[in-house]
Amino acid sequence: MKDLRKKVGYVQGLMAGLELDEGSKEGRIISAIVDLLDEMADALVKIKAEQAELESYVESIDEDLYDLENEIYAYDYEDDGAEETPDDGDRDEEYVEVECPNCHDIVCFDADILDEDEPVEVICPNCEEVVFVNDEAFEVEEEQEDISLTAEKDNEDI
């Protein structure tokens, strides 16, 4: 970019050294071209600076993404690459899928909720309907609904 600025300055110097009459048609055209070259050189310098800034920003995002991937997918690559590192946590977490009775979306939640002592409600993120509660009353209600649905199907067959 510095070479470009030097070359534009050189052309401006040539134009001044030639003492072109800026009142003539040729003088006005050459003067306009040199002014345009100067503006283009300024614009290119700005673009180059912005590009360098964006490259730096993208590199920092790439480094952050790399760190995040290492945290999430950290494996022990010394053996066969399939074993987990000790700080990786339990990768074999089980999830429960429940269909929302209202919007029929599948809602997934951690199976550890089933073992909680206090009641925990799982709410559908789509329609905000309660799809699961980990207390016995909710399980009994579900069983009764299943039985009544089965009974209705049996009655329909008759």
C-alpha cells in the first residue's frame, strides 16, 4: 500500500512538473484522473486496515472455538482416541424423551431428574405445557390416562 501511495505522489509530482494547464481539456482530464487515483489509494489503505482488523478478530474467534471444542470433546489421544479424559465428566448421560400432549413435540430431559427427591416439572419449550413431573401423583395420572386410552380403543373395536 505504501508503494501505491508513493506512485500516486510521483504521478502528482509529474503533473505539477509538466505544468499542465488545468484550463485545457487534457489538463482537466489528467487532473481528475490523478485526484481519482489519490482517492482510490486512500480507500485501499482503509480497506487494508479494516481487513487486518477483521483477520485478527476471526483468528481470536477461531482460537476461542478451538478451546471450546477441546473442553467439550476432550479425548485422550495418547491411546486410541476413544477414551475420555478424567475431567471430561460422564459422557454416557441418559436422556428421557417425552411427547408433549399439547403440541406433540418431543421433549428431552436428563434421566437424573427421575431420581430427584423434590418434585421437578419438565415443561415443553414450545407450548409451555407441563409434560412430566417426577412425583408419584403424575405417574399415576399418566397410567390412568393410558388405561383409559386403551379402554377407548378397545370400545372402538367393538
